[in-house]
Amino acid sequence: MKTLYLVRHAKSDWSDPALSDSQRPLNARGRRDAPAMARRLAQRYRRPQLLLSSPALRAQRTAEIFARGFGLRRAAIVVNPRLYASTASALLRIVRTLDDGSTRVMLFGHNPELSVLAHRLCNRIDHLPTCAVARFKFDANSWSEVGRSPPARATLRTPGRARTRR
């Protein structure tokens, strides 16, 4: 069984126009929502073995907050430049090349590609708002099989409420 969490970064701060897109930090709402979401997940699910993050500051900070929430060290986070300004197909290719030794992986990234990938994996998920988490359980022995058939179960959690979608 493989479990993939798609995590859209928490709400970012647009107040400094001098910052590049990749340098935008989390705003106050993002700094509030991310720890709350991490706590909710840590209470319900087993800790992930690997956290993959976009190099964008807001995604890395969200991943760091989730790592703390699960009692993981910052070293559990792998920053992958291919997760920034990507496509859903490219994200799926990254997932399919993951080491099969990890059974639970969180991927921290951006829209629209995360929402498109979530919809591709479970057509009942249309949009991931900021700090939302889509959890997919696959009846698969290898990450290379992910996305070739529907997940056994998919769940969408948003900062405001939890919804089971499939």
C-alpha cells in the first residue's frame, strides 16, 4: 500500500512586490493554518517517511511546519526544484520514481498543478485551496503504479473543514 499526500502550501504574503514569486513567505493566516492542519493530520494518520517540497519559500516553510507537527526533523524534507512551476504530468512522473522503501510521502507544492494532479487521481477533487491536503491510498507495491488505476481511497482536508471525497 502506498499513501500520497498532496499539500498545497499555506497562504502566502503578497505585500512586498520586490520579492520574486519563489521568495514569498507565509502570511499570518498561513502561519496559523499550517500548524493547525499538521496537528489534525498527525492525530489521524501515521507519520510520512518522506516530505518532498518545492524550493519556493512558502512551500518549504509549510513543509517545515508539517515536519514539526509529525515530530520529524528538517532533514526529512527533500527540496526538489522540479516541483516548482511544473505540470501535473511532471509531478506524477516524480511520484512514479520514488523509492519504494517509502510507503507514505507528502508532496508540498503549488496550484494549478496540484489541483490538476489531485483531479487526475480522483476526479471528485476539483480544487485544492491553500493549506489543503489530499490524501490518496493506492493498492500498489511500487510508486511506479500510482495513477495507473484509481486510488483505493482519497480524502480531502481543508483548513476550514474535512471532506471525504471518495
